[in-house]
Amino acid sequence: MPATTSPEIGIRELRAALSDVLNETAVRGRITYVTSRGRRIAAIVPVPDAEAIEEGRNEAGDEPSA
């Protein structure tokens, strides 16, 4: 289960640490927020979490944005 406070990483730092961030996500289930100029713009989440979000959207009748 992810920590209460999920880590944040800037885009530049993410480029250098992508492999480590993805490993932490896959192995430990960690959610990492990606920031640009200090503002959260995206999240790297474990696949089961993303699938649960998509399933919830589908059940609610929302169209996934592609």
C-alpha cells in the first residue's frame, strides 16, 4: 500500500530516474506524481490501480479519453 504522502518528481529528474521510478511502482505499488514547475501534471500508478480507475469510468458511462 502506498505511503500517505506519495513522492513527487520533476520532469527533468524523472528522465534520469525513470527506471527506478517504474520499478518502485511495479514492485512496491508506489504512486509517484510528476510535476512541472512545482505543479502536479501526471501520476505514475501501478497497473491494477489504473485498471480500477478505468473500470470505474466505464461503469459510470464515461468515455475514456485517448
